[in-house]
Amino acid sequence: MKSIEAGGAKVVSREYVDDKTIDFSAVLTNIRSQNPDLIFFGGVDSQAAPLARRIKQLGIKAPLMGAGGFVSQTFLQLAQNEGEGVIALEPGLAVAQMPGGKAFEAAYKARFKTNIELHAPFAYDGVGVLVAAIEKADSVDPQKYLPVLRAISYPGVTGTLAFDAEGNLKKPSFTVYQVKANQWQPVSVAGGK
């Protein structure tokens, strides 16, 4: 919140729901009275979709935005037409922009007969980089493979994976998506340089 406010934004309301909430009417009634420019929801696709629908049904003009869990076929199916315009920030590049994204997507569809979900290439690379570190260390002992993992540079589907001293990705990228014509479309990319 501090960084958002430092950037010039004003938080007009903070509302809370639990992970079982499906009726957002009371929360949205209060939010509507604040006339926000944006509604940020820190939840997942299965809750974001009914929230998006209720926002449209109540005639709230502010766009809905989320991070780390919105971009999915589940959201699109549940939100239907009311998902139009929803914005999401997700880690990494869009699959089409990943160095190995198109080949990964084709192989995934051929094997599983379904579209990939956003996080599949990241999970694939997560396992790949761990296996590479274990093989290079020639050990499954964390005391031996963790130092290797910290120093590795792994060419994955999503890009080259390398870590800083704290174990965070070096040069991470983030993609902003928006629902257009009932499809998640990448709008812009930050970081990764």
C-alpha cells in the first residue's frame, strides 16, 4: 500500500472477504459509494469471476484488477461476458513471448488434449531447474544441490532462470493482461531486461 500511495494513488476503501465468499453485494455496495477508479482484488479466478459479474450487474464503472491468479480459462468460463475489461498482473511473459513457449504449448496440447493454463510453463521450468541442479550436484541432498541451484543458469521454456543471493529470480518480468472478446490478451510487459 505504501508504494501505491507513494506513486500518487489514493486508497479509498479496504474491504475483506474470505475464501468462501461468493456474494459480493454488500462489499460492492460500499465500494460503489466510494466511486473508485479501480477495484483491486487479491484473490483467485474462481472468486474473481463472480466478483467481476457482480461489478457489472451493479453498474460500477471501475475496472477490476487482480494479480497472480486471475488469468485462466476458469475465470473466462465463470465470468462470461462480464469479464470483459478485467485486468490482471501475472509473473513472467505471455506463453507466445516465452523463448520456448510455442513449442511447449504445442507439446502440451498434443499430450493432454487441452489448452495450457498460464502457470504450466513455470511449473515445468521449476521442476527442470531443480532436476538440473540435482544432476549437476550428483545428489538429492539439499546441502549439496542448493548451492548449485543458487549458482545455476538454466535455459528454460520461460527464459533463462538464474537466482540472486536471496533466491529470487534475476531479471523477472511481469505481464499485464486484459480480457478482450472473452480472451486474456497481453497488454504490456515490465521488467525482464
